[in-house]
Amino acid sequence: VEAGEPALYVTELQLARHAQRRGLGARLTAAAEALAWDRGLAQVVLTVQTANRAALAFYARQGYGASCCSPELCPGEFEPEELPDGSVGFSYRILQKPRPRRAAEGEGGHG
């Protein structure tokens, strides 16, 4: 459960460099999402290191956005830390992708 909603939490999804940029990450992510949606879960949630810009861009392309539980969105709940570059912030972001709405669930119940 994340933010009060049932969720599938992906704890690790890593590909060796030689396996990246071949569509494997998108297929693995889609498989995790299918697993979650088939079980009626409301979202898929995962954590990404903020220094991993490639992963953040990948997940953005897959439709993931910041979770309301991500530390940068919860002032006062998490202590910023000194990062390797000397700046102060958070070393990770929690991302989430909500279950897609079905046409029948659309506005006004039409579909």
C-alpha cells in the first residue's frame, strides 16, 4: 500500500549496460504493470536514485511521475542530505504510475 492505495512496489529493475536501450526495460516495466493491473492494484511504485538521470528519463517516458510520498514533495517529513556533488537534497525519488482508467470509468460513465 502506498498513499493509501494498493500498489505493486518494484524494488529492483537493473539491466547490464550491454542490455540497455534494446526495449528490455520497457518490456519488464510493462510486465510489472500488467501484473499489477490484472490483480486490481491501483498503481505501480518504484524508487530511483536521483543521480541516475537515465533511469529518471526512462520512467518519465513510461508514464511515471513523482509519488506524493516522494521526499521532495513532503516538506518536513524527510531530512535533506548532503549529496555526492556537495549539494543538499534527496538521493532518491519515489515514482508511481496509476492504473489507467478504462473507457467505462471515464467522465460521466460513458464508454
